[in-house]
Amino acid sequence: MTQAPPPKKSVALSGVVAGNTAISTVGSGDDLRYRGYDVRDLAEHATFEEVAYLVLYGALPTKAQLTAYTERLASLRGLPAPVLRVLEQLPATAHPMDVMHAGVAALATLEQEKSPYTPEGARAIADRLIACTGSMLLYWYHFTRDGSRIDTVTDDPSVGEHFLHLLHGKKPSAEWAAAMHASLILYAEHEFNASTFTARIIAGTGSDMHSAIGGAIGALKGPKHGGANEVAFEVQSRYESADQAERDIRERVSKGEIVIGFGHPVYRTVDPRNVLIKQVGRRLGEAQHDMKLWTIADRLETVMMETKKMFPNLDWFSAVSYSLMGVPTNMFTPLFVIARITGWAAHVIEQRQQGTIIRPGANYIGPDALAFVPIASRG
Ligand SMILES: CC(C)(COP(=O)(O)OP(=O)(O)OC[C@H]1O[C@@H](n2cnc3c(N)ncnc32)[C@H](O)[C@@H]1OP(=O)(O)O)[C@@H](O)C(=O)NCCC(=O)NCCS
């Protein structure tokens, strides 16, 4: 019998099984499957919309179902006037993750999930949020920069193209569209990670879909989770060359510094998503004759393996890819949100079907029983 690997040092509940799921598995710890399908096959051959359908509806769509689903998502990009007014009040200095959080909460007040909750109703809200959270972010972005009120309804065929079109004001190339499909697929779902578990905890209390997604956005923001792609870019862009990067990172690692973008709470030898996102970054860099960031990231991958046996996680080359497509750094994690709403919503539906509230116990480490002293007798 093979022994379970030891728990990870910096991860609470590492290796603890906290529930059942049929949505995805990290398998032996170094591979990832959505509803049974290897994520590498999906990212190479499917569209994001196809994978969103798979994760949310439980099976790959037929051609007709995929056409209908893609059109349905495209029809849900517009925002109600009160949400636009809320977005216009938010400052240009706000973090885009907070803008998305606020946008989702504002939409909840207008398009509240109807109780009693049903899987169909929950999926309808998930579809709406996958389709329109990019609209929220980019409406706010343009309005707070130059006062323009962009039309968020476009005829772009996919979620990724819609995002890049609104960001840059023009339709993206086929190459960029393909890169977005792969990246959003890789980010779509990941078992009981911190933000998904947050969503499940909120769903377990009987709360609604918008609340679960809002809570998950908050959990994803942290640099030890989704926010890692933004910090990874900050690390990579510190350097002018791969040699300079290597020297500096060797020194930092020797002093015990954690390099964000490496290691993973679950994986132990490799992040199976890395090989694909690395290819995406390489293709984008080659097409633009701009390999600087990719080369630095690649060298640091070698250095981290050599010095700490640490491998890059999905965020490392996502940062390279997004920056090559002109995405502002603080929108990297919001792109992760758009993709991951898929997984979060599927877990909310599953948690509701299981019908339990999540409430673990705690090991008490506080003082022994103390006698209460009334305020009048205290100093
Ligand atoms: C995910 C994470 C918390 C796991 O950490 P962990 O539990 O310490 O992982 P391990 O048990 O495998 O660590 C083994 C060793 O590698 C070190 N290590 C882990 N991640 C490291 C990193 N990113 N950079 C440098 N060293 C790292 C640990 O400090 C430990 O060193 P030690 O044995 O000298 O004390 C950690 O890798 C991390 O914080 N990574 C950066 C955050 C990030 O990118 N998050 C996004 C995840 S998708």
C-alpha cells in the first residue's frame, strides 16, 4: 500500500478530505480532470463555453447545445442602468476585484435568485455572471479613466473575445482569442480550493448564488490564491534579463523568500496546467517578437526547480500571457474570476444538493474558565 504524502507545511487542513464532489478531481495529486475529462485535452481542443457548459451542466454539450449556450451567454452581456450608476460611483483607484465584488452585489439587488432555489435558477444566475462580470469591470474602467460610457453588448463569439474587445476597443486576433479560451479553461475549476470552499460554505448556510460568488471573489483576491498571478507579474517584470533574474532569485531563495507563482497547496511535483499555459505564453511572445518576459519566467522555472524543487503553478505563465495581451496587471485576477464563476456555481449547486451546513470543530487554545469581574470592580 502506498503511503499518503505528508501534509503541506503552510496549508491548514492539507490532505484532509472535507466532502464529496463529482465536479473535478486532482486525482493522484498531479493531474486534473473536470467531470472526468483531462484538463489538458479540454484546454487544447475545446472552447471556454464548451467547458463552462461541461462543468455547470455535467456533460459535454452537443453541437446544437453549444451553439445555443454560446449565443445565450452573448445575450447576457448588458447591464441594468442602476448597476451602471453604482459602477460610475466607484473611484478609479479601486482594485478591480472590489469593483467586481460591488458589481455582483449591485446586480443581486435587481436580479435576486428566486427561492426555493433550483439548479436551473442557479445556472441561470451563473450564466449571467459569466457573461456580464467582464462588462462590469470594463464599463467602470473606461468611465473612470475618460468618462466614456461604453456599450457592453458586443457580437463577439466568446467570453474571452468580449473581454479583450471591451478592454482594447477592437476585436482581438484569432491568436489572442485562442489564448483566452485556453487560459479561461485552465482557470475554470479546481476542486476544494479556498475560494470554492468559501462559496460552498456560503451555499451551505442556505444563502443565494450572488452571495456565494461575492464571498468567493473576496477569497480569490489574496496573493496566496488568485492574486498570485498579479504578484507573479511583479516578480517577472522586476528584471531586465534572465541572467539578472537568476542571480536575484537565487539570493532571495537562499534567504528563505517565498516566490509567488511557485508551489501549490495540493500538487507536489508539477502543476498539470503549467505545460499548456507556458505554450500559450510562448506562442503569444513569438507572434509579437517579444520573448523577454517569457524567457525570464522560463529561466526562473529552472532556477526554482534546481534550488527548491519547486515548480510553477498556473499563475506563473498566466501572468506572462495576460501581459502580452495588454491586460493591465490588476485585471489578471478578475479574469480568473470570470472563468472560475463556472466552478464556484457548480459547487454551490452540488453543496445545496448535499443539503448540509459546513461547520467544523476547533481545538481550543485560549485561557481556562475565568470568573467574570463586573466593570465597577475592574481598574
Ligand atoms: C502553496 C504553498 C503555500 C505551499 O507551501 P508549503 O506548504 O510550504 O509547500 P511545501 O511543503 O511543498 O514546501 C516545501 C519547501 O519549499 C518552500 N517553498 C514552498 N513554496 C515556495 C515558493 N513559492 N518559493 C520558495 N520556496 C517555497 C517551503 O518554504 C519549504 O521550504 P523548507 O523545507 O526549506 O521549509 C507555497 O508554495 C506558496 O506560498 N506558494 C506561493 C503562493 C502561490 O503562488 N499561490 C498560488 C497557488 S495556485
